[in-house]
Amino acid sequence: MKSTHQFPQWLLLLLLLLSSPLVQAQTQPATKTTASFPLAASGRTAPIYASAADWPGVLRAAKDLQADVRRVTKAEPVFSTEKPLGTAVVLIGTLGKSPLIDGLVKAGKLNVAGVAGRWETFVRQVVEQPMPGVARALVIAGSDKRGTIYGIYDLSQQIGVSPWYWWADVPVQPQTKLLIPAARHTLGEPAVKYRGIFLNDEAPALSGWAKEKFGGINSKMYAHVFELILRLKGNYLWPAMWGNAFNDNDKLSPVLADEYGIVMGTSHHEPMLRAQQEWKRYGHGPWNYQTNDTTLRRFWRQGIRNMGRHESIVTVGMRGDGDEPMSEGSNIALLEKIVADQRKILAEETHKPAEKTPQLWALYKEVQDYYDKGMRVPDDVTLLLCDDNWGNIRKLPKVGEKPRAGGYGIYYHFDYVGGPRNYKWLNTNPLPRIWEQMHLAHAYGANQIWIVNVGDLKPMELPISFFLDYAWKPEAIPATGVAAYTQSWAAQQFGPAHAADIADILAKYAKYNARRKPELLSPDTYSLPTGEWATIVADYNQLLTRAEAINQQMPAASRDAYYELVLHPVQACANLNELYYTVARNREAAKNNQANTNELAEKARALYAKDAEITRRYHALAGGKWNHMMDQTHIGYTYWQQPEANKMPEVQTLAAPGTSPAAAPAAAATSAAAKPAGPEGVGFQESNGYVSIEAEHYTKAVSASGISWQVLPDLGRTLGAVTTFPVTAAAQAAPGGASPHLEYRVTLAQAGPVTVRAYLAPTLDFTNTTGLRYAVSFDDEAPQIINLHTGLKPDNGNKPWEQAVADNIIIKASQHTVGAGPHVLKFWRVDPGVVLEKLVMDRGALPASYLGPPETAGGRGNAGAQ
């Protein structure tokens, strides 16, 4: 039967959306009581106690809990490090650092099995008579500093304080009574050890905003970043680097990071905890180890001295200055010597073996080539594997290979500056695709570090939440649970009333944006003659109508948050697509000397002006709190780099316009076609010389040898996608017979040659072998094996790769000769990780379009699997 994860798992996630954090909790019955703990009741709040001997970051987070209770109840609890007293109190502390907590453990009142000795783990439970003078205590105990902090913020989420309360102005729902379940509650250990974000490409938006609000990207701003990361249960940060130097610009920044409990690093091309800007300020001579090694070692040594005892992951290795490739003369022996010399500095400056300091080596771009050619670093160094800057992972560990002490990690992108074009403006990262790629990473054991480039941070709220939640416990969000996660997230920000609709809007705008990132749009992107352009614009405007209708029903307190998180991106992208569509219509009208040419030119100018108006509305939110955050240019690209300012696309006018506007092209059937209906048995019927089928509308899915088919809902440009699980299963050397395949019933109108085009997610060959493959056949013919990656290499200048990431699809073709009448089209599994979105059969006369033809009628897809 068809493979899916267990249904109750994601259903539980949805059912818990108001009473627990987004990461699925583990609870056990309390040992002595089942009565809820009154954190707030009858106008009174339970006092909060922690030991003065605990970590400063724990005490600071405990004060955040104090403030969170006040936000919800308008009554502030007492916070103290003195001796606890009272009928019901909250006791917070870290094992081994808090005499309060250690005393409870010693007295046998607090069971810390599954907590003590673990990484970032906490337990929360009610303890009766914990100590003289206290009747009951709600105890939050952590295995380490961050374990305790996560326990604190977990409670804050449960009482209704969103992690995005400051960064997205999410209000709390006022409550007078807060009753906390007495059951033992823990989230366990995180699956990924270091989970973080990278603030990057931060000019002009984040930098302009921070300069106005804080005087720059400094410790005042970072205090908000640190708190957000911890509330999201992350622990790791690569700081902003465009003109910024975290350790040098503001000496308080690294001190605060350590106090908060944030593990600091530097980007993939900034070794030894020194920013590129620091080399510009203090370096001498060329950034070249062959000619300037003494200066570079001195420079790096200071970076480790600056680190001191602060918790950090040290980037080792070397790229060219400014994130450029190394020089032609670079070789593996030189690079290995660089790492060896850096580790010698580490040992000398920390007075302990180098392996005692966490390190990473980023296999970014050409550095992966060095690794593939044999370069190696010591076993304790984490190999940070990377995507292609467009969300497609380049390499994963081999199944069954010897484990590394330092393990493997992933450097991922939600934002990028580079070819084929920058994408920095708004979120273009659908959660189903993030899920699919990070599921690969988790399944292949790349679980030491997950770090994601989030650009300016602000437009990426939902994918940041998802990335960090999924990193904590991937099993809590199966492939079929992504929509439930989004609904839970929407409910956390806006309550349950509109959560389902808001989640659908959030999912759809990201899906639409991923079809073609806004910076890559042009009047020629979609087909005008087929009505594809009209359909795209209609889809966006329908989404905007829905978003605006919900906005009218939002309470006033939620309007700013709703505009930031939901309405603004839909409004901005609907307007931008309509702008390019109107320009396309204008140019076509001018070519044909149509009477409405000038009217369309004027409409385009109005839409361009509206783009600036939408930005101004965003900047006016919350009394101007986010001014400059949407300063990123996004109209008028001519090559990979952004334009200095937005530029109106050229329109054409006629000297003597007529008075009767021509009608706009009729809209084609929606690109995200609904499940087709038609006579059973005949399958998808050829019409106008082609058959188009959405991947998930298969007639039958054949599983074998422990390999089964999994629908990935909403993944891709049109409907959904299908792949095979487990993703670590070996390749199918000779597909055929009863080996895993999908079957699609089709009826062809005439005999003759047919081309089958498979539309596939732009997954890379993460196995680094032959390229990922699939096979296609009709009926009983021998399967034709097709390679996705022939001629494709994820490098700027490689046309197949540039087209795949720009179009967000790989389209591969096979040729067949078949008779008229009914047939079974078979799609065979060969390699793991191949993600099928759509199949199109044609006779060479397909009208040009971007998304391919909409699904044809007559199929009875997804009728079951065997």
C-alpha cells in the first residue's frame, strides 16, 4: 500500500496548536499530583525564583518570563533569587548550577532521568512540598544553560507569547487565568546540535533600519536577535558581515551573545572568528597564504584571543578575499597546511587540544571540489555541506560510511546575492521544498549544524520558524504534516479563527513566488497567447482578495502583524506580477496597433507607482518601527546584481490612440489544476495533441523491496509532487517488472511518436555519483533511463543549472512510439531523491508556456497504490 507517515502524529501537532509549542511535546503523568498549577489566578501570579548562582542567561530569561506573564495577564509576578516562599511558586534552574534544583534532585523530589547529562534538555513538572515554606512548585530544570532557557520560553509560548512578539508585533491574547498542566513535560534533546541563522546581504534593508533605530548593527540590535533565536529554540548565529564586524564594531556584542547563550561563528569564508571587514581594517598585504602567511597567522591568532572562553564554532580553511574563489595557484597541500596552522593557533591560544574547540570547514562552491579531489581535515572538524545557494543540497554523506567525530552539517539559503540573479526582497521559500531537502539532510546524517542564510531576517519569519522547529525534531513534522504545521503557526500568531485560511494564503504566496522569484520576473516570463499570464495574475489577485477580507476581520491589535506576515507580501507580489503582465499586454497591443495600447501603458505606470506606495505602507507600520526594512530594490534587474534603484519597465505608446480598448486575453485553466474528473478506466485523454498529468494523480503506485511512494503535498510549481522513501535506499540498477514505479492510464488519439516530458524538482546529485536518474516506459516496453544532471553542474555560467534554478524545475524528455488507444505510462524509480511534479506527453506541437500545459481531463488519478 502507499507509504505515509503515521496519521496521528501530525494530527496531534494540529490538536496541540493552542496548548503547546509547535515542536511536539512529550508528556508523562506527574508522579504525585494531576492538579494544574495556577501561574495566574484570581488577580494573583505565582512568584518566580531562581538561584543567583545560575547562569546569567538563565536569570535574564526568567525575567523575560516575568514580563511575558505580565503581557498576558497585566499582572507582574515577583522575580527573586532569595529563598522561595509561598503557596505556589515557579522554581527555575540548571542542574549543577542551581542549588535550588540540585536540592530537589538530592531530596528525591525531582526526577531528572532523561535530562541530566543531555544536550539542551529540560523537564517541567509540578512538585508538591518541594521545600519548607513552599506548598507546590512548578519546576523548570535544564540539563545545561540553554536547556533551562528553552524550558522558560517553552512555557512563554504555551501561555500565548509568540517568539515573534517583537520582531513581527504579534500581540498576546489577554487572559486572567493561566493554569499549567502538572504532567511531566519535556521536548527531549534536539536532533540537530547547532541550529542557527545567518544575517547576510543585509544592505540596504536591515542595515538602514538598524542605523535609524539603534545607531547601527550593534549590541542593542543583537539583543533582540539573540532573544528571538532562543525563543525559537535555536542556538547559533553567523552575524551580519556587509560592512560589519561583530567582534570589532561593538565590544559588547560578543559578551552579550555569550551571556544570552548564543553560540557564535563567522561565515563560510571568514576563518578563525575574524570578519572580512577586520582584514580590511587591520590586515596588511594580500589575502594570500603563499605570499603573506605570517601576517595572516597573526591576524587569525587575534581572532582566537578575542574569542576567549565564549562558546563558538571556529570556521577553518580559506577562500579568496570577499568570498571569491581561491587563486589558480591554490592546491590541496596548501589548503591542508592552512588548516593545520590554524589548529596549531587554536591549541596555543586556548591551552587545550584543538579538537576541544568546535570547528567547521565549509564545502562551499569550489571548496567542495577540493574535498572531492581528496582534501581532508581532521576528524573532529565538522564538514559543513552546502546547497547551491538556491535551496538544493549539493552533497550529503555516503550511506554507511565511517562516522566522523565532528559530523556533518548543512549551510542553506533563503536569500542570496549572486547568479543567475539575486533574490533578497521577499520570501520565495515554500515549506514543502525546505522539508524535502532538509529531510534528505537528516536522513543522511548531516545533523551537527544547520545554518540558514536569512538575509535581512524580517521577511523570512515563517521559514525561519519552520527551519528551526524541523531541526529540533524532524519526526514531529512528516511530509503530510507541513500544512498542519503552517496552520499551527498561523494560529500561534493570530488565533484559531482564521488559521486555516491564513495558512493556505501563506503556503500559496510562497508557492507562487517560487515559480519565478520576483527579481527574475519579466514581461516575457509567462505566455500571453495561451492565457497563462492572465491565469497567474488571477491566482495572485484571488489570493489578495482573500487576504484583504481576513484583514477586515482582524482585531486592531493584530493588524500590524497581519500586514507584515501575510497581507504585505501577497499585496506586493500580486501587484508586481500584474505590473509585468500589463507591460506584456502593452507591448503586444503596440505591436498590433491596438487602441488600448496607451491605456495599458498608463495602467502599468500606476502599478509601478503602487509598488512604492505598498512599501511606504509597510514602513509606516507600528509607528514607523520597520522603516527601511523593505528598501530592497526588486524591479529593473538587467543582470545578476541588483539595480541601484527600482526602474519602471519600458512601455510603448501610440501617437493616435483609439477609444475602444481591446479585451484582455482570456484566462486559461488554472495552472494548479484541480483533480480531474472523467470516465473511469479511460485515464487521461489526449486533447490538442498532448496529455498533461499532475504527478500525484497516478492510477497506481507499485512499491517493492522496502521502497514505497510518498506524495509530497503542495511541493512544486503547480500541484504537488511524488518521491520514494526511504531516501537512503540504494539505486535500482535495472528498473522493470515489479520494481518500484508509478502507473498513469492514458488514452492517445492516434498512433505515432510521442515525447514524454518529466517535470522534476531541481534536486542536485547529492550522492555525487552519476547524476540522479529515473526511467519511463509505456506498457511493457523496456524502461528508458534518463539522467537529470547530464551537463548540469551547480556553478555560475553553467546554463542548464542556471535555467533549472531560475525556472525552479528540471524538464527531461524521452521519445517513444505508441499506438492509438489506451496505454499505461510508467515512471520508474532508479535513484533516491528524484521528485516528480508533472508528466506531459506531446507530439511536438505544444504551445510555448512557462508552467507547461494545465492538466488534461479524463484521469481518475491517485486511485490507490499497491
